[in-house]
Amino acid sequence: MFYLPNTISLGTEFMTENYAFSLFRNLYQSSPGQGSIQGDQFSEMEQKRGYWNGFIQMETKLSNKLNLESGLAFNTTNYSQQDVFLSDENPKEKYTFGSVWSPRLALSYTIGEAKNVYVSFSKGFSVPTVAETLTPDGKLNTNLQSEKGVNYEIGFKANFLDKKLYTELIFYSAQINNLLVARRVAEDQYVGVNAGESSHHGLEFFTEL
């Protein structure tokens, strides 16, 4: 019977974050040349974030020298926000990015004692910060999407001098879409937007003695 030894890992986690912040009027126009001047408060916001992450990963020994790692991660992110400054009860704003799936594949090959080369492919994401989720008047910016990226790597890891010296050499290429940037909509007012793509290529070297 055909059999390949493998190890399977899986897990899940739940996280919550609570933020509180206030907005004040900017009186810079009343005193030209002095920069921003704090005026009366007009908003006090509470934002809550909820994250649910799950993953499954499998390590498979294809041969004595060749190993395969495969995995899949799942995420959902939800926001809710409420203005508690006014005495009247205000409804909560709610928003979600939906489900995000992040796969990963990697192959490693042993070329000598404590020495191996590997290639990998992975996808990931990054949610906006609190500041990026807001419009200039403090409302939730529901036009945003999370940044998503694809990363390719080829690398070499090895121990030398009876495992006293450890080194890594990595070449990588990452492509990011839905890139988050700040757009100026008025004087001293900015809003986060998803704008285009970016590409990153590089070399990393690490050594430890």
C-alpha cells in the first residue's frame, strides 16, 4: 500500500479589540500660520473589532531528502462602531471584509547534513488600521478592502562549524494589491483608499554564531 508519512496540525483563535477616540474641531482658519488649534469636541467613538482565524497545515515526507509543507488559513474580520458623545442613543455602524482564504505551499530539499534549500508560495492579507477605517467626520469607511499579497521565496538554510554557525539566504518577490494609501479630500483632511498595486523584490541574509 502506498503511504507517505505526514504530520497534520490545525487550530483556531478568536480575538477582540476595543478602541475609544474623540474628535475635535480644528480652528486653524481662525488663526492663520499657527497650525492646528483644538476646538470643541463633537464626537466620541467606540470601535470594536472581532477576528476569527483558523488554519490547517500538513507536513509530508516525500522522500528521505524531500519534504512538502501545505497549509490553508481562514479569516473573518468584523467591525462595529458607535458615537457615544451625544445623549441620544445612536445606532452602531457595522462592517465586515467577508472571508479571506490564505494558502501556502513549500518544498524543501536536504543537500547535506543540516543544510537544505527550499521554495515557497503563500498568500496573505492586512486589514486597515483604525485611522484608515475612518472618514474625516469619524464614520466607518465602508469602501475599503483589506490589502492582499502573494509572496514567492527561494532560500538556503545551513549550519556550519559543528552547528555553531547558522545562516540563511533568501530571495523573495511579493506582489500587493488593494494597496492602502491616504487620499487628500480637503485641507488637513485625508481618507484611506485602495489604490493600485505594488511589487517588492529583495534579498535577505541572516547569520547567527
